Amino acid sequence: MTTEDIILTDQVETFYEKNVTAFGNSAKVDAPKKYIGRRAYVIILKE
């Protein structure tokens, strides 16, 4: 892992912040229904 900036080379449609929530024995991040089936990046930040 480095301290360099992240550079996205894909075209980004939107960017938003959400909290990861518990979901049974796992976790999830909610997203609007209009993005079902779309590819997404999830970046977990250090606290």
C-alpha cells in the first residue's frame, strides 16, 4: 500500500459516501436501484 493519490481511468458517473452496515453474517453498502447491475468500486478508509 502506498500513500499516493488514486487515479481512476474509467469514466465516473457519480461519487457518493455511504456507511457500511451489518447484513446477517456479512456487511453491505446501499446504493440506489438505478445502479443495479452496474460495476462499482468500494474503497474502505482507515479510521
